[in-house]
Amino acid sequence: MTDQTANHSKPKEGFREPPYSVDYEQALLAACMLEGGQDSLTKCIDVKISPNSFYIPSHAEIFKVCLDLYEAGSPINELTVAEQLKTCGKLDRVGGYAYLNEVNNRIETPAHLTFYAKKVKELELARRLVRFFLTGLDSAYGGIVDIDQFLENVEHKVLEIGEDRVAETAAPIEVSMSKAVNTVQRLLAAKGSISGVSTGFDDLDTLTFGLHRAEMIVLAARPSMGKTALALNIAEAAVLGTKKKDFCPIPTLFFSLEMSAEQLAMRMLCGRARINMSKLREGFLRKEHYQTLASTASEIKKAPLWIDESTNITILEMRAKARRIKAQSNLGFIVIDYLQLIAGTDPKAPREQQIAEISRGLKTMAKELNVPVLVLSQLNRESEKERRQPRLSDLRESGAIEQDADLVLLLSKKIKEDTNVQENLNDTCVLRELIIAKQRNGPVGIIPLVFLKHFTRFENYTGEVYEEIQS
């Protein structure tokens, strides 16, 4: 490296310089110019190399010119780079022809370009972490007004930097096909049994084979239709089972943005124990009910269920919390009640744009953690106004929900006119229809469920089950 470059191009960062390597930066630039074609820059872009990846300013200028030549479809070599720098009036700033020649002669072959690119990228990420934590230290020493907001910002920034790492996202078809064959073998071995998380509702499990990993499942309804009750019943089936043999609990995280954790616990306790919540509040219970409540509470306490009652939570906070529990307890299922209460990262953005961002974030979380994510959502008033069953277009505030979801369930009280089933079975039971409006990997249809009002609980409909399945 020339004295000119060392003294002129290297910025002053104080008494302690952040991590960087002149050797790797020069080697990467040389590999780009020696190869002389578009493929060299394509590899750099694939590794997420940009001018900001270089610590030495002159190296950043040289790489920017390489990018300009790449976008123009021109050859990339020492001559074309020098001429472009000269045209821009930056040749002398980077050290002139002499320094370009020095860089170009730094290595003999461009064979290790990808290796150099990854090293330069790793050092860039390390510098970003150093700068961020130094800023965080200054804030901490200066006095933190809101510790929760400070920790959220730290976690958000670290996650942002982590997501900029190099990831191999493209794989040969051989790899994907091997996974598909393994899935086929598991399905054949299971012989039609549930392959995902069981919902506890037989007809729903028959059509979906359970809730599957990496999928975003939307359960939508109008207010007071029982969305939370149904979601809680599904979570209960995941962690406690339905009295079937060979049950293995699925660790579950329930984000409750509307109800408190205590309210949800009370619902689960009374629902599973079959205790009338109204009579419990009035204090009128038979003696045998006390023992039932005690044994049921003891059972639920052992369940691998976490309830997060945070309000005004963002999707980034959700992902961070879920990631921690995943690392500790092999998390297998997430429930979110409900989507419209999740805070957007930019409160100034239109609400529809915020919902679209949140919806994409939920799908990303499902894929990243490899768990099914059941998210509750509101429906607009159109179905009530038009006196019809709800449909996909009734999902409130954004079409992105419909697009991102792998499975959409719509809970409705409207019963089709051509059925002989009455909505009110008796004073304590109400019939509900669960409409499978979208399923990427299976049929759509209608499933009847019974809502037990006294227990705030859904059950399988054991009468004349009707289904309309479309291929």
C-alpha cells in the first residue's frame, strides 16, 4: 500500500480503529478487475457487497466505479476502471494509475473472489456493531429515559445487522427434492394421520391434516364471534391434547394483545373443567366442582404454554421474544390475538401499509422459526350488511393478509338456507360455521362447530356433519 493511500485515504476514527483489512479489500478489488467480466460483480452483489463494505474510502470509490461499469454492461478491468475514475475526476483521489496497478497485482488469480467478498462483508458487519454499541454506551452513560425503548432499539438494530449477513438462499433441486421425498415417506408411514399440530377439531384436522410448520394461518371473524375462544381451544389442544393416546405436548406461545393473561387462564381453566363461568363468578358451585377445578389447574400448570400480554407490541419484538423461547424450549406453535392490534414500525405510514408490513413479518417469522403461526384478524362489516357468509375479500384493512396466509379460516354464525340445522341448538349451545376460505395445499370447505356459551368453549359438532369441498 502506498504512503499516499495510507495517509490520505484512511479516515481518522480516534485512538482505536474498528476492524478492517486492507489486504482483503485489495484482493477483492483485484479479483473483480482481473476477471474482467460481469460475473465478478454478480458474485459480489450476491454476497451483499456495496461501496459501504469497504473501510478505505479510495477502495469504496473504486468499487463504485466497478458497479457503474457493471450496470452499463462494460468490461471491468484496470484500464476501464482507470478511465472511468479519470472521467469522474477521482483518479488522483484514489492514488492514480500507480495505486490501481498495485491493487491489480495484489493477487494472481480471481479464483478466490467469493472468499475475499465474505471476509470483507464480515468486517463491515463487525464495524457496524462497533459503531452501534459505542453509540449505545454514550446513551447509557448519558442516562436512559425509557429503558424498555432503549432495549427495543438495541434488539432491533442487532437484528437488522444480523439479517444483512450472507445467506445461501438458492439450493440445487436435488436438495429440495430429497426433502420432498422424505415428506412423502412420512405421510405414507402416517397413513392419513395428523402430520401437523392438531387443532382438536376432528373435521378441521381431516381437511388440513393439522397446522403445519412455516405456515401462517389466519382465523378471522366479526367481533364477539368467539375468535379468542377458538384460538385458545386450539392452543389447549396443542399443549394438553384431547385425551388421545400417544400425545406429545407442543410448546406454545400465545400473544394476547387484547385480554390479560389472567383472563385467558381463567377461560382455559373453566372451559377444560366444564365449569360455568357465570356461576363461578356468583360463587355458586357444587363441592365436586372444586376438586375438578383443582385437578384441572394442576394439569394446566404443567403445560408448556407461555402467554405474553404485551400491548402496543411490534412484529420485531414478537420475533425476538419467540426466538428466545424457541432457543430455550423448542417452541412449536405461536398464536397471536390479534393482527390489527400489532403496532407498525412506522406510525406515520398509512394503516393499510402497516398491516401489509405486519402480515409479511408474521409470514417471515413462521418460516424463520419453522413453526405454524395462528394469527387472529378482524373482518369488515360487508358480510353483515349484505346478509351473507364472509369471504376472503372481507379481511379488514389489507389484501396482503389474504396473499400471505397459507390457510384462512372464517368463523361465521350464518347457516346456509339449504341445511336443516338450526343456529341455536338449545339455550347453552350455538352452532357456528368455520369456513376454510383458502388452503394452499388442500381443499376448501365448511365445518360446523358447537359453541358452548356457559363454558366459552368450542366443541366438535357430533350431529349431521355437512361439508362442501371444492377441488
